[in-house]
Amino acid sequence: MYRSSVLPTPTDRVRSLLRLSPVVVLAMVAAACSSGPAPTTYDLSAPTTRIRGASGVQVLVNEPAALQALSTQQIIVKDASGTITFLGGGQWADNLPRLIQTRLINTFENASQIRGVSRPSSGAVADVQLVSELRRFEVATPGNEAVVEIAVKIVNDANGRIVNGRIFRAQVPVAAVDAANAARGLDEALSIVMLDIVRWVSTSRLPRREEVGQTASIPPA
């Protein structure tokens, strides 16, 4: 009794390599991704300066709308021609619009006398909603400035009408175009903008749901 063996031909070897190549490529990509240092994660802060006014209002803060380049965790650098690059070595602690929404809510809680502030997903009944668009959140070169620009509208929650609108902008110089300095400058610029938003909302004449109810018609007996 004997055992026969068939040696693989060169064609068989090529076919085997082709079958294995996707696995090999994925392994190489995974190894390359894991070999580099992890980026430093940066958070954004919420100011605590006290602001007077609008103590009886309840506000819902929506997540800012933003272009795709701003809807990431990447730190953006934009040059004078408008070219966007992502700064290596650092990232935000969360998707940027969601992180800004959280810190703006925190700023209202820390700084204002507003009765209640929350997200629309909370199910809370509010007097007004803040609808916003994140227009700029970048380090601008060659001037090396952290630039934050947010457009905000106050919307009557009872009927959807826009009560007021304004664009808020702040610029802060950065010492160097690296992750640490960029994060520090953008955090400072955002703090200025958020305090301006809270001050604006707190000093505006805002509709109340009670006022809407008072104008409703009384049904016949």
C-alpha cells in the first residue's frame, strides 16, 4: 500500500495567494494602524461666569448643524485659500457638534438663571429652542488664529416661529499650529462665543407657553 502525493503547480500557488491576499492586506493595515502613537484627546470647557436675566424660561438646545468636515473629531486647519487639513496628534473627545451642544448646555447651567435647559431628546417641554449652525471651528493660517463662528436662531417651541437670530464669532491667537495649542485656542474662542450666546438669550424677550395659552380661544359651554 502506498500514499500518492501531488505537488502544487505554480498556477495553484498563485491562486492560493490570491485567495489569502485580502486577509494579508487587512492584517497589514491593522498592524500599521496599531503601530503609531494614539492621538491625544482634548475636551472643551464650559464657562461659569454668572449672567443675569430670563430666570423663568425653559430652553432646548439642539445639536448644531455642520458640514461634513466639521462633523468629526478632527482638529481643522484652514489656510488663506480655503484648503482644509486635519491636524495630526490630537482629536476632540466626541463628534464636534455633539460636544459643543453638551458644553453649551453646561454653560447655560453654570452661568445663567434660566429655569431649565436640556436637549430635545429629553422630552422636556420648553418655551424656546436654540437652532444653530457651526460655521467655523478651525485654526486659520497664516495668521495662526483659532476661529469659532456659530449662527443661532431662537425658535418659539409652541409655533415654530423664529423669534430672533444672530451670528457669534470669536478669534484667539495661537502660539503654534500643533494639537495642544490649537485645542487651547479653540476652547478659549468657544468659551467666548458660548457666553455671548447665553447672555444674548438671557437678555432677550422670549415667548412663554403660558402667554400662548392665554391667547387661546375659550370653547363654548
